[in-house]
Amino acid sequence: MPRQVGRTATRAAEFVGQGPPTYEAEPTAWPAAAPGGLDDLVPDTVVDGARYGVLTLRALSLRGDSARYRGEPRRDALLTARFGDGDDALLLVAVASGGRAAEGAHRAARDVCAWLADAVGRSHPRLVEDIRRGRRGELRSGLHRLTDRSYGRLRGRAADLGLRPAEYTAAVRCLLLPADARCRTRVFFGVGAGGLFRLREGAWQDLDPAPREADGNVDPIVGRGTGPADRITVDLGIATPGTARVIDPVEVPSEPFRFRASVARPGDVLLLCSAGLADPLRGEPALGDRLAERWTGQRPPGLAAFLADGQLRVKGYADDRTACAVWEA
């Protein structure tokens, strides 16, 4: 006779730290929907993954416990894309977080990811060549200008919507990964809060570049298209200065552009994440210890296992979580 499984059995939600989080572990309420605006709905959870050469990628974006309880949309956005084929392919991961108090935060996060990805896609052959040849200066200057122009477009969209610039903006962080197994250079760039970590030999390293270290002699991001004056790596596909409306970013504090190019080793795990995961990683050592235990010396987890890892909860941290982890073979 087949064994029956109890219908009421549930799997306890995992957490680390001194006690269970305040909110429930599973979604409770959906955001309100409006007829004619259904394309604006955002799913609670997104999971993605891929493998190219020595790289295995796992990515997720989760609505935070607080937003799940209040029936608010996920403010974080995740975009994963491959441009090109074979060894000339370039992988892009973009993670963005809209402002906590902004009504259209999820739209701003989605917009900045899409605009950055479009510009990277148009210029991927040149970017791949610069990464292979280690042209750090050209990469930094080109990606800085690309990011600056994307923030200019955000401010233009805010004006079109009748919003202040501060009400339609987002923090964004990106990884560029060449698919060529012979190239171990990993390029990070972005603006605003979040995290970049590396798990090496069982220990976490915080790689998030400080503003001065990241770009000490370059103007901050202000959304005017003001980037460094040296050779531009990226063909932005945007109207030349003077032909498009310029939005003065008053009321918006300028944010430093962050950039890092590093060389990976076999066995490394590189983790790019929004503030919703970076903050508990920095604030609760037990979370980093648990993830290091699961990811060190192990095969990369499948999508379901990675989702479970990303859902490890910590009391006091209830924001959206978006992350991409890259395993190096």
C-alpha cells in the first residue's frame, strides 16, 4: 500500500540570527491592478540561470517581506542578457532598486536596466575587445558616460510624468562577463547602494569600490551626459548634446560612479546584489557563514536550491532582494 503524505505538512522557513523575522515567510497580498495597466504588474519572484564555458550563473529577484505584507510591488529589477555568439559573446547582468518611497520605483528600476542593456548591446564587440586587452581606462570612461546618459534619460522620463527627478530614479549595478573561457576579467560598474562580494577559499571579501577608489578623478553621475574627456568605448546610440532636452538634476544629490575590473580564479564565487541582500550580509555574519558553507567546494546549486539560499531570512531586513552569483570553474 503506498505511503500517504500528510497534506498539512509544511517546510519551515529558514532564518539566521537571534530570532525569526517579524513578517511571514511567504507572500500574503498582491499589489492592486488596474484595467489598462496590466503590463505594469511585477511578479513576486524571478529566477534565472545559465552556463557559458567556465561560468555558471544563478540570478533571482524577490519581493521583500515588507512589500509582500503590504501588497506593494517589487521595486527591484533584474535583467540578464547575452550579446553575440561563441567566444565573442558578452554576458550582462543588471540589478536595480527603485526608491523606497517613490510610487513608480519599479518602473524606474526597469527603465534604467533596459536603457543600459540597450547601450551595452550596441557596443558589445568593442567592449569584449577592451576587456580582453585589459583597457581599464577606456572601459571605465565609456561605461561612466553610458551610465550618465541613462540617468539623464531617467530625469527626462520624470519630467514627462510630472515628477521630480528624485521621485523617478534607481540605484543600478551591473556585471560584464566575457563568455570566452580564456578571459577571466570580470567588470563591475554602477551607481548607488548595493554590494559586490567574492567568496574565495571559504571567506567573503567585500569588493564594493569606495567612491574615491572607484573613480577618484571623474565627475559623479549627474544625468547631464558629463563624463570623462578621453576616448569613449561605448556607442551610446543617444542624440548628441544640444539636440535633446537637458534636465537639470536639482534636488537630486549626485552619486559617484563605481567601477572595478578584477581577475577571477577557479573556485571563486562572485556575488552582485541589491542593498536588500548586501545590508544583511554586512550586518549579520551568520548569513554570510551559511551561504559560504553552502557554496564553497560545491557544485553550483540548481535554480530551486539557489532560490532557497536567497530566501534565508534575517530579522530586521525586509527589503527586496536581487542577486546574481557567478561560479568560476
